Amino acid sequence: MAKDDSGASKWFKTSLDVTSSVAMIVVSGVLVWAVMAGRASRSDAPPKPVALVSPSKQLPAQAMSLERGPWRGATSAKVAVVEYSDFECPFCAKFENGTYRTVVKPYVEAGRVRFVFRHFPLERRHPAAFRAAEAAECSDRQGRFWEMHDVLFAPGQRLDVPGLFAKVKKIGISSDRFAECMKGQASARIRQDIAEARAFGITATPSFLFGVVDPDGRRLKVVRRESGAVPAEAFVAILEQLLKVAASGAG
């Protein structure tokens, strides 16, 4: 049964509503002040330096070989980045089409950084990734790895078998040689990269190993590891610190 809100009960409800409104205004004011104060303190504070060595993440105990697989840059580069990637991974595509092109590529083209590619297709999550990796490796055998790499990561690409074969004409390689290679000739090469990644404790893509190249240019002393969508500014900060280390000979 409904009750009539009259007399004292009506006055009490009105007072309660007013009190609640005042309380909400006060709380909102405090929250706004806290946010503005936080922004002011962040803008006034100097940026924190990026830690070069990441001891909390598993790193190769010894220098790793750079003599396997495709890479970009110059053999004289003192700094290298090894990427473990998956052609069906959306974050990998975002890195390739965004961070790499805008901030990493200039270092590579200037001969300051060597960029090395390793396969790490997450087969359970991305069923087309291994075949795409095979397509890239089979293209590499005809000297067109990076052309296929770029096409595979282009937006809206089909990674099923017909889609992969359609890309052969686009990059200008022999379809007969490609078809023969796609019968499993490149699988061992990809499995080698996967085994290496797992030995380093890598479980996600993209993952990056940063380090200083040995004087002979064949091996990399890894000092930092990152995974996922690394911000562009963080990538630049890491590369700049590594270049300073390499220039000083401390690496």
C-alpha cells in the first residue's frame, strides 16, 4: 500500500535531497581539484628516464646470432632490434604500419640501427599465421622477403591460401617456385625461430629484443626486452640510450 508524503515526512525528504545535492557538489569539486593538481604536477615534473636494462624480464644469457633471417639496415650499425612477429597479429600490423614507419625506419635507413625479423606465429590463436610465415620465407628464397612482408601486413589483406598465392604476382616472383616451396620447405626455418623465442621466454607478439652489436657484426648483446604495443616515444628513448652506450664503447 502506497503512503502519502505529507507533513513532517515530506519536509524530511526535501531536506535529505538538498543535503545529498550539496554533498555531491562538494565531492565533484574535490575530484576536479585532484585531477587538475595531478595534471599540473605531471606537467611540471621532468620526464622519467627509460631504464635501459630490464632485469625483471628474461634475457638471453649469451649474445645471440644475427646471421639468420632477414634484416634491414647496415652491417656497420652498432645497435640492433630483433622483432618476433606474427603476420595475423593486429598489434604486429599496427607496429609495422605505424611505429616502425614513423620512428624506427629513419634510424634503419640512416644506418644507425639494424632491424632483424624473426617468426613467431601464434598458431592456436591465429590459424593463418604459420602459412603466412611460410609465404614470407618462400618469397625470401626469391629475394623478395620484405616485399611480401609489407604486403602481408597491409590493411585488409587475405591470409588464406588463395590470398597468399594472389600476392605472388603482386611482388613479382615465380609462382611455380613459390608453390613448390609452400609444400613445407620453409617450415623448419620458421620452427627454428619459434624455438628460439620460447627459449627466451617470449609468449606474445610483437616482442622486441634491444641490444648492442658485437664488433664483428655477427652477434647481439641483448640488454632489454619489450612486448606488445610499445609507445613510439619509448622506442625512440630506448634506441637513443643504446646508441649512446654503443658510441661510448660501454656495451
